Amino acid sequence: MKSQERNNIQDVVTASYHSFIFDEKKYFQIDSYGKSNRKNPDKVSQTIQFDKEFAEKIVTLLKQEFQI
């Protein structure tokens, strides 16, 4: 994991999520659309995809970080 040297709070942007199956494997995908003042505000800006293994890892990390 890369160390973050500078931390800041990002602006709130619109995002959506959905799940799908590809090659018999299930994925959960989050798409963000960037700031509303950009040239193409409805175009996907960033995408992150979770398979089951990554979802398990991220849930474990979130539970540790937030003590839940």
C-alpha cells in the first residue's frame, strides 16, 4: 500500500453503484461523476470494482479503522 503524505477532504460528487456478473464472477462497482462544473458532468470520472475477495478485505479494514 502506498503511503499518503498529504491528506485532505475531497468535494462531494455524484456517484452510483451496481453489481454484475462477468465470467461467472460477481462484482460490485462504484462510479463517480466528478464535479458538476466540469465539461462533461454526466461522464464517469472514476470507477472502482470489488470482487468478493476484495470486498472481504475492505470490510475488514473499515471495521478496524472505525472500530465497528
